[in-house]
Amino acid sequence: MHSTYDVVIVGGGHNGLVSAAYLAGAGLSVLVLERLGHTGGAAVSARAFPGVEARLSRYSYLVSLLPRRIVDELGLKIELRRRRISSYTPVVREGRPGGLLVDRVDPARTAASFRELTGGDAEFAAWNEFYGMTGRLAERIFPALTEPLPTREELRRRVDDPVAWEELFERPLGEAVERRFADDVVRGVVLTDALIGTFTHAHDPSLAQNRCFLYHVIGGGTGDWDVPVGGMGAVTDALAGAALASGAELLTGCEVTALDPGREVSEVAYRTADGTERRVGARWVLCNAAPTELDRLLGRPAPAEPVIGAQLKVNMLLRRLPRLRDRSVAAHEAFAGTFHIAESYRELEHAYREAAAGRVPVPGPSEIYCHSLADPSILGPSLVEQGFHTLTLFGLHQPAGLFATDPERVRAEALEAVLAPLRACLDEPLEDCLALDGDGRPCLEAKTPLDLEADLRLPGGNIFHRELAFPWTADPAADRWGVATSHPRVLLCGAGAIRGGGVSGIPGHNAAMAVLGR
């Protein structure tokens, strides 16, 4: 180890590893300090259930925003598998189970499903028009995420679509959804991308929902969400390998405890797993932790407005996929894409209002997907042979404050609120399908925002570290890459940077470019 490095990176999550690989590859001395006993942060695979050979993507689970450019430039050996089924939404109308199936490969099948649901072709035509618009937006915006930040006007010119700009950047998304779509279920399916990890509603004047929606529909220039083969841990393992191969040093079990920024060299204090206190100098410090964590390391007071996370993550292992009440679609297709539950437009609004009033929303809106249908490699051979599968459920509108006073009671209440509407879609008890772990317990775990805060230091359990921002800057001279802090040699390289958010590596790339550019 050196006493001073060109760059010290606080946190070994995927973005920190991207920064390390780029900077070490450019010849800089780089040290990554990770509090946990492993790298990867929230983007890891884990054996969640004792005695069972299944490695689940325990926290983050799909990939959309990781640019091919980063994969190629770092030489990452990863595979992202495209899902044919985009989504399935079970619906009961006039007492008859049915559903809306969106098949990416067979538009005629999707059109027939829309027709069966809505009684005509207008809603499918509106769907194609709207997502044609977001597709063109994705093609124009996504490549810019690894370029210097544009100004608002520069981005508007790049979008070059007055209608798209008005609907997605100027006015609450709910206005466009209500103007374009008539069916309550279709409206809800569209709106869900604006609410993943974001506690807000369709008509929020702050446009928090618009910013969340934007990052969910531009990934890869297409908006597709892909399955990482081998689980999310395969992605971060590849990144850690790239960082090490480039010459970076990665230290796990080392918690950064303080940061003293200097004009030329900053001092980073950290504690090793055995309790030893150490210090190291750095010409640059890149923070892969949340901005509130950076404030704490700098000795600043906590912000007056707390950061809020708002999701319930449920991991399950099943002995088999359950039978559906809707016999028009096979379970292996319904669960292959995003399975929407209690996510109609009215249900989403009701759930938000209930949670905002301090009550667990019932029914709890959620969406589910089955990783093992696209990638059985996360299961042991015997489990694959027996037909086992994983299910990942992501519950919306479950803000951290709900769990503050009685976390275990509310965890059980919130879990039942999301599982009850799932059970209502099934033609057999969910419990009959759940696998048992080595101790005979059902293979089911629920992670609340408080768990994410405790396990991963995500403030309020917020998966984006803080509220998402539109991808532009008011002052390119002050923040050319969207990673600046109040200290010129201390930069954000994690999800809390502008153009941060989900598993992307983009802020890690951009922080590295900011260092190399100076």
C-alpha cells in the first residue's frame, strides 16, 4: 500500500468499480475502500436461503442503463439476456379472469390482448404511438449519458420533439397518460415506470415521477430491461476483475470514517475489520456512497429533509411456478416479463394516498419477475431438473416512515398486503409452491427500506441515493460531468450523481472522465 494515492474511492459498489477500472487503466494509482466484506454493494448475488443452492440477485435485479460502451471499453465478459415478454397484467372483468400480455416479438398477439381487454384497437394504437415516442427519445438521450452534461436547452434541441419535451420534461406525466389512454389498467402499466423506488403520484408538480419515468424508458437506447446471466453478482464480479486487472487495489472490510479535503491532497480515515484505524492521502476522492453519507464523512449536519425510499423487495424460491386463474396464458410466459399486480391507475393512486397518510396500502401494488426462466444458471443443477424457479417481487409505495415505529409488525403487514393480490391471481395457494430451506422454513424474505439503510447505507432505503435529476446542468463550467461537490477534488461517482440511479456504471464512468479531464 501507498501512503498517498492519485484516487481513493469510497465504496466498492458497481459504480466505484467502474471508476477504478477506468482510472487505474489510465495509469493512476487507485485504492477502493469497501465497508462490507465483499464488493458489489446492492448489485450482488447471494444465497439468501440456507441449505439451498440458489444465488439470487438480492437487491437490484435487472439491467437496462449499463451502456455497451462501458462493457466494451472495460472488456467485461457479461451477458445480458433480452426478455421476449415485456409484461403481463392479470385482470378480472365481469367475474372472468383475463390479462394484458405485451409480447415484444409478436405485435399481433399483443394487439389481440389489448383488443380482448379494451374491446377495440384504439388503446393499442395509443400504446404504439406513446412508446414510439419514448423509443425515439431513448435513441437520442441515452448516448449522451456518457458525454459531458448538456444544458437544458441543448438537451431540448437534442430531443427535437416538442410534444415529447412538453409531456415528459415540462408537465406532470399524469396529464399525458390520461390524455393518451382511456383504460384504467393500461394507464397503470404505463405509470408504474414513474414510481419504481419513487414515492410520488401522477400529478406531482415537482415532476419527480417524470424523472423516474425517463430513466426507466431510455436504457440502452431502447428502454429494454435485461436479465444478467449468472445474476447481478456476475456483473459486479466482472467489474471487480476489470479494476484489479487494471492495477487498482480493492480493500474490503474497510469502513471510511472521515474525510478531510485538502487543496492538493485529501486525508481519508478508515477502520479495518479488526478495528485498526488508518489514514491515507488522495489527490482525488470519489464517493460511491450516498450524498448524505458524504456529508457525514465531512462532518456536516444531516439535511433538514430526510431522503425517502419507498419499496418492499421480496425474494422467493418456488418448487414450481403456480397455476394462474387466467388460463389464456401459460405461467412460464406470464412470469417471464414484468408481472403487474394491483397496479391499475386507480390502485396506484389509492396506494399512494394511503401510504402518505401513514397506512400500509391495501392492496399493495407490486411487480414480479422470474429470473430463472431467462437464466437457470443461478440455480443448482438439481433444482433446475426439479423445476424450481425464483420470483422477485418489488412492492411500490412502501415508504420508510411506515416501518419506523414497529418495523417487524409493519413488515409482516406490508408483506401480506402485496402477497394477497398475488394469491388472488393464482389458481392454487402460493404457499404450496414455495420451496423450503435447509431448516424447513419457506424460502421467502422481505427487505424493507430500513433493511436497505442498515445493510447498504442507502439513506431512507432510497435505491437512487436521493431524488433523481433531469440529465442537464445549469452551469457546464461548474459541473461538466454531473459529479461535482462543494470540494473541487471530491466527486460523486455513485447513484446520487446527476445521471445516477439504477445499475448503470454511468456515474462511475463520468467521475473517471472528470478526473482524467482535469
